[in-house]
Amino acid sequence: LREGGGAALILTAHMGNYDVAAPFFASRLGRRLHGVRVPERHAEMQAYMEAQRARQESADFRVRYNHPDSFLGVELARALAAGEIVALQGDRVVDQVSPVEVVWEGRTWPLPVGPFVLAQAGGAPVFPIFIVRDGWRSYRVLVLPPRKPEPAVRGQRARQQRELIAWWAGVLS
């Protein structure tokens, strides 16, 4: 990520201590990292969390909330076009996130479709990165090989998107 330059998309799972890891690593990447979060369910908790996270923000790191009726996808596509990094969770569907059903090894589960549309639209390589908790206050960073989406080709986008989603399902399994 640091050496490659240019736009990149980090996909992770809702696990470990990604809230602490994102601002920590952002200062080492050489370009801005946008960490995307789902808003809290209660307005009071959202206001509290926004105030807490505002202290983590810097020139290298910004928290973005996926509020309903926002144009976050467009803003994130602009960030990728500017050569920045976008980090999202890609392992579960929460609230009003658009799902795509994935069948993997005979099981069906929903995944959010947004990260894959964004990767395809931005042409950004997708880096699977996980912060794995090994024990009490002990974590390790697991970085798997990235995948560069095929350039979106008219009439082939749906197939290309399914292939990217199937790859991610394999990473998660």
C-alpha cells in the first residue's frame, strides 16, 4: 500500500481492533485514508462517537459515516480518483446497506455490494487486511495479496462484480 501509490481499497471484517489500527497505520501510508463506518443506532451515541473519532482525524485519516440518503459512494469514488485509500468492512450487511447474496460452499449469506461497486468503478486494487486478536492486548496484522478488479466493460460489469465478490467470499472463508 505504501509503495504502490495511487488509489486503493482496503476490505476488512468486523473484528479485531480496526478502530485503533486505522489512524495508526494511516500516518504511514503516505496518502489519506478514509475509514467508513455505519452510524450508531442511537443519535446520542452517534454524537458521542463522532466527537471521540474527531480527535483521531488528521491530514492522513478521516472517518466517513454511511448515513442513509448521503452521497458517500460518490465522495469515496472521488477520493479514489485522487489516489487516496478507502477502508471498509465487507463481511456483513447492516441497516440500509444494499446486500448481495453469495453462495459459498453450499451456504448463502449476504454481503454488502457497495465495496465491490466502488472497487470496480474506481479501478482500485482491493487489499484484504485484518487485525486479528491473538490474546489479551495482543494483535497481529494479516495482509493478504490484493486483487485488482478488471476494468469495467459495458455488458460485463455484472459478471466482473460477481467474480470480485466470489473472490472476497473465498478470502472470508
